[in-house]
Amino acid sequence: MQLSEIIEKTNEFLAEEFEIDVTKITPEANLKDTLELDSLDYIDLVVVIESNFNFKVKPEDFVGIVTFQDFYTYVENRVNAPELV
Amino acid sequence: MPAWEGRSKGPAWGFRFFVTVLKIGGVMPAYVVLRFVTLYYVLFSHKSTKSVLHFLHKLGYGKGASLLKLVQNYYLFGQTLIDKVVMMSGIKNKFTFNFDGEEHLLKMVQLGKGGLLLSAHIGNWEIAGHLLKRLGAPINVVMYDGEQQQIKEYLDSVTGKRNMNVIVIKNDTSHIFKINAALQNNEFVCMHADRFVAGNKTITGNFLGQYAKFPLGPFILAARFKVPVSFVFAMKESSTHYHFFATDIQDYSAVPKDVVTGQILDDFIKAMETKVKQYPEQWYNYYDFWQ
């Protein structure tokens, strides 16, 4: 999946799920502050990531994700990662 | 604010004393000593006493009956702490159990989607967790780190580490991801759904005829992760016998998003109400539970 597709899809479902104006989502914006996430919101975040991109979120994945750009990079790496056998 | 303050009862030396009595004399001598501790709490623990009497009043008990049940409540609570140490450390004992609904939990294991087991601070929830070993599936217990560190370390040294994984609720979000990972691995995740710490998001439900706040987290987890749910309790029926209950599997995957959380809460409250009416002395939320 191309990065541009990932960005478009991500912004769309995040704006819908967390009911914010999509124009507020910019690569350098802080993910947690922009989406006003509390700990319970991460449950919804995990569910929308897994259902939209079809991979399982691991506990250590969100360490170091601060901005939306960090998030796009994370998703791109996971989506395009080769399957381990 | 009707929230739990985040700390359990009892000083560290109290735990050490009881463990010494247990190791030397066994369970029954410890229960005898417990009677004096019970008297202390009845006489001096005004805040807890007020909360228990308020609860018993809601169940329809008059003054005399409530006072008797209050004494039984403190005594039984002390027994649950003693029994926990005994069972988890392998001290010789004569405890017996029966298991009601274990087949539902075994079926949950077969479904392969993990399972969320919700309980409350009634009966002996730690024993319930210990008994779940029988299922053969990994158990994860989600909890606040409410014990003082020295009490925790001391009890761990006596009982050995819990043979289940503990997921501690922290200010970061790590516990959410660990819960998700455990469920995806077809493991059980056990958590209380009756107590919250001030500042947590809550959901309101009608419990025993009055609205009370419950922590939103367990119900959101059940609703969003769409895993099988059962409500589990372990109730003490005599000095040596426990009765474990697990409800039939609750499947909320097809319930609309806007109502599912409320429905899970309603079902949980019904299960709790059934148990507290059957075992009114085993209510251990020692704070004002209602708004």
C-alpha cells in the first residue's frame, strides 16, 4: 500500500471515529492531543487500526508514536512488512 | 465523590502476624485471632461501617439484622484474606469447592477468541482467579496497584508469585495493548467492573434501586473488542467451602454500538444484584458506592 493511500485512509477513519475536523490532522500535529485521546480511546484506536489495515497491534507498537507522521510511518511499516513463516 | 481511594486495608505488620499464625497453627487458629480484629473494625472503622450499613439498608435489612451482618461482613472479609494466602502458598487446608458454570468457560476456550471475565469486590475474587487455573488457558488479571509495596512484596514472598499474569493499570496506555494482545492469544482477561478511581471515566447504572457509577473501561473493552464475556464470582459458603459461579457466555458482537456498553453494564449489574442478595455479608466495597 502506498504511503499516500495510508495517509488518506488513516485521516478519514480517525476524523470519523474521534469526531474531529480532518483539516486538523497534519503530519506534525500531536496524535494524542489532536484526537484528545484518553486511555479508553486507545481501545477504539486499536480496533479501527486492526479493522482498516488488517494487522494486529502489538503492545510495544505505540512506544515512540507522537505525531501523525510517526503514525503513518508505523502503519506503512506494518502493512508492507513481509509475512514471517 | 463515591470512588475507591486506591488503597487496600490493613498495615503490613498485620499481614505478617497472620501469616505467622497460619504457619504455626493453620487456618482455624487464624480465624480465632481474626475475631478480635473483627471487633476492632466494628468498633473503630466508622467510614467502612457506614458504607456497609448503607448497603444493607438498600437490601432491606433492619437495624438489628444489619449490625449482625456487619460483624459477619468484617469477619468474612478477614477470612478471604487469610484464605487467599493459604491457598496460594500451599498451606495445608480443608477447603472444598464447587464450580457452577465452569463448562461455559471451557467453551470460551474452545471458541478461540479469548474471554473477558468480569467480577466485583464481593466474595473472594482472588480465589476465583486462582481457581481459574483449572481451565488450562493462560489467565491475565487486570488490577490497580493498590497494595502498599511492602505488603505486596511480603505476600509474594509467602505465596510465591501469582501463577497468572498481572496487567497493572497505569497512567500510560500500555495495559490496553496488553489486554488486546492477551485476548488475541486466546487467553482469559479478568477484571473488576465495580470499582473506579477518581478521575476515571464512568458509566451510570441502577444498582439496588439507586444510580451508581461504575468504571467505564471494562464495559468499553467488552463492547469494542467483541470477545465473549462471562461474569464470575467465588462466594464463601462455610468456613471451608467456596462456590464458584460463572454465567453463560455473553456475546455482544451483534449489539449496536450506541447501546452495547449500556447493555453489558445492565447484565453485569443484574449478576451482581443476584449475588449480593444471596450473600449480603460478602460486599467488600468499603466506601459510599452510590452518588
